[in-house]
Amino acid sequence: MRKNPKLPGNAVCPNCNKGADGYTETEPDTKPKTGDVAICAYCGAIGLYEVDVDYVYIRRPSMDEMKVLLEQIPDLPKQVIAVMSRKKGYLEQNN
């Protein structure tokens, strides 16, 4: 699993508007697909990828979509905490 391959386009977090230029592969040589979950490394917001041929963007899930996500991925809150914990550790080591 490679971490942080580059995303095509100019995806930004729909919550904090920070650039989302990388992602973590869940399988070798995969890229995000429409409907895949994104977790912002800056603010921890959950988004959904929308993918076109040459463009990727991230949108906020609706409340109904969020309910489905939490049913399908029960450990999603733990994944958000893990992302934010890694960021905190990185900031502490590099400041």
C-alpha cells in the first residue's frame, strides 16, 4: 500500500478548503472512485469522492449518506481519529 499518491485535479476539503492532493491506496495501484470515502488530513472532515475522467473533487455527504456510511463502515469514527492523531504526531515532531 502506497501512501499519498497524487490526485488528478484540484480536490479540496469541502469543510476547510485545504488542498487534498494525496490519498492512501486500499489496494495496490488503485485510485479513488466516485463514492469512495475521503478523510481530510487537516480537519478530519469526511467527504465523498466524485471522479470524472480528468478531474477529482470531494463533496460533503448528505445526512442520509452519512448514516449509510456509518452503517457500512462502523469504525469510520476511529479512522478519523487515527488520521488526526497522525497529524498531531507529525506536527509535534516537526515544530
